[in-house]
Amino acid sequence: MERRVAVLIVFAVGVSSLHAVDHTLDSVWENWKSLHGKEYTQDSEGKRRMIWEENHRFINQHNQEEAQGKHSYKLGMNQFGDLTNEEFREKMLGFDLNLVRDSSIPVWNGSVRQAPKEVDWRKKGYVTPVKNQSPQGRECGSCWAFSSTGALEGQMFRKTRQLVSLSEQNLVDCSKRYGNKGCKGGLMSKAFQYIKDNGGLASERSYPYEAQDNKPCRYKSNQRAAYCKGYQQLRPGDEMALRDAVVVVGPVSMSVNASLKSFQYYSSGIYFDVACSNVPDHAMLAVGFGESKYEQPSKFWILKNSWGPNWGENGYMRLAREYRNHCGIGHYSVYPEV
């Protein structure tokens, strides 16, 4: 009997603590919901509030440590604030390295004798504005499609001097027979193979993004805004090859490990986390690199993400460069030929 009472007391305390909220954050919570268009049922709001508060504490603790010189980057609350890290990984990280890569894909063997200290293809007109793979809370793990279009947008600009935003939805809908899985993941090389075989890719304007993968392919040849003659991958694990390709080729599709909570809430600075795995699970676009006089680590990559402009540095991340392939950045990289 005493044991049963003790169990009930522990259970009651657990339930009570589960539903306890910090009411000093009420206005912050309401403003965050309004900013990101968050709406909940009466049953779900309590749970999401508790998750949000935990993430809020994590961010504040990190930033206090950053002010003490313990970190090289800051965190900030964003649209992922009501997700656990497990939910975030499941919904947002769609780079699927388990898809079999074709060993017959040509490997780029170019090199640069003396690379410049900095490259930024945004300044040369190669890069479209930051996009969002999960608008209005519609989660879709289509990062691979955004990485693919970003690289092709840059190559088409190099060829035509016209920057046209290309259709990720076209890839989500139409490249499944190549092994891609729509919102559940994919691989950039398979996207490029589809574009090559299909004879082209639609523009964003003619084939707009929907963040869903339950519709048939709707591509029509008169929508063609870009083409792909082939593609080359870089030597796996070779960060210097990625640097040289960014110098010579332009923006390059690549992958990183984005599974940490610190990546989820990255806000500014040069990202370096000793816990970051070298096994990639997220696709991004390398648009340049540089070196800081005032920050450590000093060398960094400039990476375009597909989580909207409210994440990171206006949608971009500066990731530590030449730090043992940090977060697996050199593990898998590929670019299209036009």
C-alpha cells in the first residue's frame, strides 16, 4: 500500500512539473507564435509551450557562455522553437546518404594553385534570395532539391548572365523514379540526372513550391528555364577540393551534419561545435568562403540554407573551414554542368 502511494505521489509530481509554465515568458511566447503564425489546439499548446521554454533556456544558456568566450557563435529563437531536436531532425533533414551513389559519376580533378583568401558568389549575382523548404509550418525534408536548384541557378547565370529562380517542386514531384523520396529525402546527383534526362527544369514561377510530395509530376517542356548536360562530384572528404571547386566553378551543392541543437538555433558567428558529427544529413549550398580578423576559428565557409531568412545570418551560415572536415562538409559535394 505504502509503495503504491509513493508511486502515485511521484507520478503526480511528474505531471505537475510537466505542465508548469514560466508565466514571465507569456508575452514572449505570444509574440513568437504571432511572428511565426503558430496555432495550436487546446490539447497541444501546453506541450508545445513546454518544449519552447526548454529551447528558450538552452539558447539563453549558450549565449551567456558565448559572452564569456566559450563559443564562437550565437543562438537565437526561430521557427523551430516548438520542436524537440528529434522532431526537428525527422522533419527538416532530408539529405539521404543511404541512396546508392553511382561510382561512374565523373570526379572533378581541378585545382587552384593559389586560392584567394575570400570568395563570395552572392556579390557576383550567382545566388537567388534565400528560400524556405517548410513555409507556414509545412515541414518537408527537401533540402536536397534546394541545394540542387541553387547550384544550377549559379551555373545558368554563368552561362546566360540571367539569374532565374528554379523549381524545387519540379524535383520533388518528378525525380522519384531516380530514387529521390520527395519530402522524405534525396540526393543532388539524382536530381541532376533527372534534369539531364528530362531535358530541363522549370522555373519557380511556372512550377511553384508547395512543400508536399503527394502530387504527380506536372512538368511541361514549355516551362523549361534551365538544363543540365551532366554533373561531377568532388573527391569525398576532401575539403580542399571543395574550396578549389567553389573558386573555379561557382556555388557547389554539398552536405553537412545539421543534427545538433546548436545548428537548429544557429544565429550568427562562425559555427564550430566539437560534438558535430562528420556524417552528413542535410544539404546546403556553398557560395563562398572567407577569413575573419577578429573571430576564432578565423576561416569559414559561407553556406546558403533553405530554412528562410529568419534562420542564421539572414538565411546563411558561416561554418568553420579547414577544421578536419568539420560537420562532414567535404563528405559529399557535386555540381551540374550546363
